[in-house]
Amino acid sequence: AFPVFAAVNLNTATQSELESVKGLGPTKAKAIIMYREKNGSFKRLEDLGNVKGFGKATINKMKDELSVGAEPDK
């Protein structure tokens, strides 16, 4: 069985796709995209901690809605 929604891929999502994740507003979505453009793809979800405005608690809250690629991060 597949989940009803697909996780948003940090490496391919557009600004509006990122903003669709609960807790991600325009500022954080833009920060993710800027980080990605400067540093390349996210290797793992925890790399989000390198983006300004993201701490462990925030990442834990959103981890079920985000992914970094084809492999589910569980």
C-alpha cells in the first residue's frame, strides 16, 4: 500500500511544492532552494539542519512529509 500523498523531494521540489509542507513558508522554502543551488543535492534529510532556520525539532516534525530521493528515508 502506498501513502495517499507523496513526500516532497527536497532536491527537486519547486518553491510552491515546498510551501505545501506544513511548517514551510515562503522564507524557508526559498532557503532550501538557495542551499540546494549553492551546495548541490541533499544527501539525507538531516542535511536540512545546515539550512538557516532548521533545527532538529523542525526536521523531526516534517520528516514524514519530506524526502531526498527515490529511497524512502525510514
